[in-house]
Amino acid sequence: MRALVTAELSEAGRARLEALGYEVARDGWGVTRQVLDRGALVAAAAGARLLVVEIETVDAAVLDALPGLAVVATARGAPTNVDLAAATDRGIPVLHTPARNAASVADFTIGLILAQCRSLARGQDHLRRVGWHVDGELPYLHFRGPELAGRTLGLVGYGAVGREVARRAAGGFAMRVLAFDPYVADPGPPVQAVPLERLLAESDVVSLHCPLTSETTGLIGPAELARMPAHAVLVNTARAGVVDEAALVAALERGTLAGAALDVYWSEPLPRDHPLLGFDNVTLTPHLAGAADDVVVHHSAMIVDDVEHLLAGRRPRHLANPSVWPGAAVAAGRGDGGHAPAPEGAGS
């Protein structure tokens, strides 16, 4: 069996795939940092029964050009780079890796909270550019901030990342944690579920951890920012579109918000003339929250675990198109090539 892997892949993951009988070929973004276009992807994946991607797009044309393909896996939380309907229509199971970077993003979020509240980045920048004193005074007098213990952290979104942030904030920093998530009625102690309006009004730090959907686009706008205390800060490691960009800039300009810490932006790369770069009370990082070495280890293990499940005739844990099951077990084990027929109702 041949496998093409264009995602980043751990050495352990490769060894496990080879132990399962795959001849593993590497190409594309995970190796060269150059994304394969449709033609290049099809050429590289010729004869493959397993295709593992991360940035490359797998659409209906790619699937049609690879009739022997039995399994597609994507090293992403949601299979946004795979045409799920097309794969389902062809009876091809699509594996994905939800929460692969939850711990990484949670660690980074806590780091941003500390950096913003305790001026870690601003203090370092001043020391490097200017020197020790600030206008002849001790830096101690200019870069002070609150301890986190006893302060209130409001989490907008309580999925895998939100839960990890709550565990760190409550258990490690003794923060009071509130959560707003219409799909989570009871987050369990010590986290308290509250309406968004109350969360905004009572939080010293508001941290966003929801996906970008029609429901959440512009969720934090002028009215929501106005509900936050003047001493509060906004942290966003989720998606920029959850926040009204103009409203955030206006709140910072007026001083009705103490500051912000952002890792995601409405346009990436962040334009060099963006007004956020002019605020000294804003911490900015270039989309790094998921950039932990361990994330590759996590998604590699998750994908190989599920490939093992398929080959053994067991339902994968992270199957994005469950309607192909149990036919997917047959497809994964076929040795004669060709897409298995989609189960009745697949793609409907």
C-alpha cells in the first residue's frame, strides 16, 4: 500500500504507518513548505491508498483523479481543506484531528494574558531599545500590573481549548473563571456558565475561544466592548472575525479598554500600517498559538491511530463523515483499487 503524506509527520508516525504496511512518500507543504496545487498533488499521490494533508486542498477533481484512494486524513481540527461531500459520495472516509493543538493554544493564551497584564513584551522591548530607566525613573514604576489570583477570566467559547485554558487559569493561577457557550449548559466546577452580557461586565480578562461561524462573526462589537470594565483586556487566539476590528481600535483609542493581546488578524500578514501597531497597550504575536512542536506529534498519533482502526475494521474516533461507516472499513481494506460504493444515504 502506498501513502502520500504532505502534512508534517512525526518520525514515530511514519514508522507506525510503515509497520502497517504502507510505503510512505513525503512531498508538499510538510516537507518543502511549498503547497502542492491540484495537478502536483494528483501526480505525487498517484497510486496512493492513503493521503494525509494539512494545507493542500483535496477537492472532487483530486478524488476523481485518484481512483485507488481509500482514506483521506487531514491534520486539522476541522476538515476545511477536504471536500467532505465529495468524499462521502465516493464512500471515502475522511479523518481529522480535533483538539490536536488545544494544549498548545491554551498555554499560549495564558502566556498572552501574562504578557499583557504584566508588560512582559513591553518591558523587554524597552530594555532592548532604550535601556533600563524610563524617563529617568525605575521601570518598576512604569510596567506594573495585577496579579492573576482572584481576578476574573471570561471565556467566550468552551470547547477543547476553552476547557484547557480554564484548567490552567483556575488550577494554576487561582482565577475565577466564567464561560459563555450556548452549546455548553454546564461546564462544571469551578467554571460558571453565564450570559455573554454578564461575562463581559464582570471579567478582568476576556479570552475568545469560539470558531468563526455565522453566529460568531462580529460577536464582540461596539456594544459588547462597551460592557467591559475600563481596566479589562481582550485576548484573541481564536479567529479575528469574532471581533469587530473598527470597534476594537476605537475602544483602544478612547481608552475605554485597557488593552488587548492578539494572535489572529483580519488580514494576515498584518499590514505594516495597521493602527494596532501604534498602541503601546496591545500585545501582538504573528499567529503562533498553535505553533508547538508537540502538535505534530499529537496529530500524527491521532491519524495513525484512526488508520489502524480502519484497517482492523473498527470505527475511527475522528471520522468527519460518519455516514460512510461501516462501508469505510471495506474500502480501507480493499486491495484491488477503486472507490468503494457509498453507503445508502451518504452525501444526503
